[in-house]
Amino acid sequence: MADEFDLVVVGGGPGGYVAAIRASQLKMKVAVVERENLGGICLNWGCIPTKALLRASEINHLLHTLDAYGFSADNIRYDFQKVVKRSRAVSGQLSAGVKGLMKKNKVTVYDGTAKLAGPGKLSVTKDGKPVAELAAKNIILATGARARVLPGLEPDGKLIWSYREALVPDTMPKSLIVVGSGAIGSEFASFFLNMGAQVTLIEALDRILPVEDAEISAFVHKAFTKQKMNVLTGAKVGKVTKSANSVTVSVEVGGKVQEITADRLISAVGIVGNVEDLGLENTKAKVERSHIVIDELCRTGEPGLYAIGDVAGPPWLAHKASHEAIICVEGIAGLHPHAMDVSNIPGCTYCRPQVASVGMTEARAKEAGHEVRVGRFPFIGNGKAIALGEPEGLVKTVFDAKTGELLGAHMVGPEVTELIQGYGIARTLESTEAELMHTVFPHPTVSEAMHEAVLDAYGRVIHI
């Protein structure tokens, strides 16, 4: 006999476990099937452990710039294995926390791999052996994604790393090549650079962080170069040659070919959805470009079958997955939730300097037919940033010149990943420049730069 539930969620990541909790709150009988670790890639191999590593690299950077603050220290060193061990401990703590949340919310958790076995049915196996047969009126697929693998850049666990190997290296490389300058690539490049490695960052497109506003991308490129990172854009990776303990890459830039050798290489060239072996071929659900096609309420073409998070397409962000989870479950419960507006999803990159954005870039706003007003405020004009010793960066706002609608906001500098939610709230509330100008920002804070960037768009900036 099958175990019966109101909802079964396949995948226990930030989409899956949030869906399960919300469903439990709505009095549904819920199960989660997870084949690896609760918390998914985010808690175990992505968002959280990388931030723990980046925190260590920030400390290392501060220790080597103590003189600017009036301090001195001798024989500064670190234990790389302890740095990695702390990162894993942080992940372990949070994964255990999710396990506790499942128990608290009376969610049944199955350890195994799920596959659709007919309408409203799932089979669960572990290492090829049957675990359970499940039945549910509603099934949510939250199976996530994995690193895209390009020919010649296949991770081998030693010389060529995916994000997984990069999180648990056995030794600190003296030199490193990172292929791909999106959030994942830029964060790893920044981490290893600030831990003392020589880093080359390679991007096929004409600028790093290509989804960000061009002005912000240019700022980060300049900052990385100032930090002595070798940044190559418009670069085509050719032959990759491995020796006993190094890897050499042939790179073509502007028609000229050069060879770069480093101890290790990280491939960070995007992700693909985990759509294989789910049994989708026997349903009306469609898969396009390795992602399950869904509507505004996360429904697939198969009745009772839903998909959320990375497996359902970009943006590939944990907070997007969690928000989709709420929308999906509340839709199932008949609560008529608001559809997801992806333009209101903030994006954050935790390199040094940090990058955060929400809404349209200046170029995208113009392409969409908007007449724009643009405001900028540099952190060199912000008292708190100067006091922190982090005056590099800027805040950029993009408004519709006719309506005053905040079309987008883009930030680079100290703790902007914590600040961007202010603009996220503003966009959710459909705020215009008037409400933002009338908002009182506390002093001294880094957030004052957000206010000044709004004022600048309308010729009213105070501190520059």
C-alpha cells in the first residue's frame, strides 16, 4: 500500500523545505523526499558555505591592512583546513536545523530518490533498493540544478574543480584559473585571491558579471584588477592540458592566443536543471533547455504536478525558490497568491567589493522604451563608509522620467547585499521618487548613500 499525503515535495532545498513548512501550516499532510542532505545545494554546497569561506577571506584581508586602522601584527598566518572545516560546520548546523523544522512541522522525510510512477504516484528508492511508494493529489518537483560541464573542463576532483571541489580543497592553491565570471565564479575568484592565491578570471562575454548593470560590472573589473587579479574578458578558452600538479589553458583574447598555467582550475560556466530520471516523459510536463516549464503559479502541463526553484528556470537563486514555494503551496490551497514578479527578485554577489541589484539595468530600461532619470552616489561621499575604511563603491538608481517609478537599483560596495532589500521593498510597494525622497534614513549609515542616489536622479543630491 502506498503512503498517502496531501502533498509530496521532491527535494529538500530552500524551495522544497519551505514548501513543506507552508503546506503544514495550511493543515496539509506533507512528505519530503531528499536524496542527499536537507537544505539542498544552498545550505550544503552553495550559498551558506561559500559565505563562511568569504568571511574568512575578509578577515585575512583585514589582517593584512591593519596599519590603516592603527594596529600592527606579526607573523599573520592561517590554517586552511580549519577555514574549510568551519565552513562545513556552518553548513552542518543549518542542515540539522532544517531537519528540526521538518520534525516541528510534522513533515515526513524520506531518504532516497523519487520518481513519478503515474498520476499522483511516486516511487522512492535508495541505492537502487525500494524505500516507499507514495501517493498524493499534489506533487512539487524541487530537484534543483547542478554545474554545467563543458568539454575539456570536466571536473576531475584534483586539478579541475566544480563548486563542490572548490569548497573542500585539500590544500590552498598558490595559483588558480576561474572560468566564468558570474556570481559563483566571481565569489570563488575573490575568496582565493584574498587568501593569497594568484587568480586569473576568464569570461567569454565582453564584461564580468554580465547580468549586472554595465557600470557596476566595469567598477568590479577595475577593483579586481587593482587587487592584482588577472581579468580576461571576451576570452575564448581553447585547449586544456593537465600535468601532474597543474593545469594549462590556451586562451584567445582579441585574436591573440596565450597560455596560462595554474595549480587548479574552477569551472563556473552556469548550471543545468536536474530533470533526468524523474519520470517526466510519461507526463504532459514540458522541459526546455534543461528546465521544467511552469506558469505563474508554478503549475506544469500535468494536473497536480508543480515545479519550483532552480529546476524551473532562472534566476537561479535560493530566495526565488523559497518565494515560489509559498506561491505554489498557497495556490494549491486556493488562497489566490500573487504571481511571481521576477523583476523584484534581488541579485547578490558576495565578492570584494560586494554587488547587489534589483530591477532593470539602465540599458534594459532604455531598451524597454523608458525615458530614464539616473542617479549615482559614490561611497567616498558617505561618512560611515569612510569610517569603516571601505569608501570604494557606488549606488545607482534608475527611474522612469515620466512617472517616477523606480525601475532598478544597482550597488557595489560595503555590505550592499544587506542594503538592497530597501530598494526591493520600494519596488514591491511601487514607490516613486517622492516616497523615497521623503523617507528618513538614519545617520551615520551606509544606507544614506541609497537616499542620495535617489536625490541625485532629480538634481537634489546633497553630499557631492
